[in-house]
Amino acid sequence: MANRRILLVDSDAHSALALEQQVAALGCEVVSRFATEREAIESVITSGAQLAFIRLGPGDGSARADGQASWPIPVVYVLSEAEETALGRTSGGRLDVIVLPATNRELRAIIELAMCRGDVVHAVEAAEDRFFASSIDLLCFLGFNGHFNRLNPAWERTLGFTRAELMARPFIEFVHPDDRERTLEQNARVREGGQALAFENRYLCKDGSFRWLHWNATSDPEGQVIYSMARDITAGKLAEEEREQLVRKLQEALTEVRTLRSILPICSYCRKIRDDGDYWHTVEDYISAHTESRFSHSICPTCMATEMESQVQKLEGS
């Protein structure tokens, strides 16, 4: 077994000394010993400890089951057989524990198991960090309290704010005022167990402009966090708006052309009509060529009085 650097937390000096001696017998080094966890956590980095042994007090099991994440190094909890029975009912097997008294073989096994688990956690965290850092999409952990817990560098490149600035204020303050109501409604649905799929809203940039974001999100109610991925679709939105403006202009132009085509140029004297080829046609010819109408000739009462009767009178007088 490799030489491990171990930190002990035990308010009982006698039991702490006994465990320290047993650990040392395995070739491990106890770098520090503390009476409280708070003191120990503050010295983890400076001590160079790789693993912590923490003595559980009565009734500590349920609290430790959810508090292990606060430690930056793997943790093994030390307890008695009676405390082990109580802990098993509250932790659901989520803790590395050693029940004392224990043999050297048992102690060696639990140390290596804890270190292996720690290596896996660190590997996962490192991969997660690389994924966050290299993603071109905007990734975030949003707490149920309305504040960002974690953001990747793409946020800074897209909006111009630093991640610290974005996490210092409620997320809704960065949303366009016209989009806030429906954004809060969507946020509430996700926190209740729903998902955000293809949700779109506008986010404030540091220069005062807004960018359109396309969201997919799901929640972890137990962790009180929403995991989200957003993509900047501003360019697509602008292109879509330009297309809509072009379509509107084309529709307006088509309407204008149709209006112009409905106006027929007609000679003020002979009443012939000019076609699109600049040829002049009689009314009868033009209408016959452009419609299914056919003409039957007759004489209206006015023309009968002014034209036919005068001609008849001329004929009679001659």
C-alpha cells in the first residue's frame, strides 16, 4: 500500500492516539489531528492530507450522509458497532466507514477503497471541468434560489459579463423585461420536475444589447439545482427577421403591381386601350382578348336620340 497522508478528526484524545498508532503501523503518515471538522477542513490544503478519518459522535450519521461533499479529500468515518447500526438506517450506504476495533487488514482495505473512490471523483470532476471549459454552448447549474451556481467560459464570450458578475445577481435580472414572466413560469415548471425543451428568451449583454438564447434544461430536486444548456441563436433570429421583412416588402410590391395592372390606359379621344406591349386596341378587342366576354351590338336611348334620329332627319331633308 502506498504511503498515505492522513488527517484525523476526533475529540477523544485516547481513541485518536490508538487509531494514529494503527495507521502508522500500516506505513501511513498522520499529518494532523484535530478535535473538530471545521478546524480540519481549513487546514486540508496546507497539511497536504490525502484522506481524512473522522470520528462520528452519537446521532451524527444522518447529517454526515449529506455533508461529505464539503470535504475536498476522501473521508472515512470512524464509529463503534452500535453507531454502525444507527448509521446504516440513515446513510443508505453512501459513506465509507470503519468500525473499531478493526484489524489491520480491514483498515488497509477501507483506506484503499476510499482513495480509489476519491480518484474516481477527481477524474469525473476533471472531465467535467474540461467539458465545461471547451463547450461552445452555454452550460450552467442554476440553484432553486434563482442564482447561478456554476457557469462555463462560453457565458463570458457571449454576454461580456464575467462569471462572477453573473453569479452575483439573480439570473432573472439578466433576462429581457418582456421575457421575464414566461421565463419564471418555465423555471417553476422545471423545478417541479418538468423540462425546458427549445425554450427561447433574450439575455442582457454587458454593452446593453440583448442576445437570443435557445434552452434545454432539467432539474435535480434533491440537489435543488437545474442543469441547463443554452445556445446563442441571435444570428438566426436576425436572419429570420430579415427574411420576414423581405417577404413583407415583396408582398407590398406585388400588391402595388396588381393595383397598377388594374388601371387601364385609354385614349381620351378614340377610347382605344393600350396593352403591356404598347399596342392600342379597341375596347371590344381588348376585353375579348383578356376576358371570356363577347359583344352583341345595340343602341342605347341616348345615342338613339342624338345620333340615329339626327341622321334620319338629315336623310328625310335631303
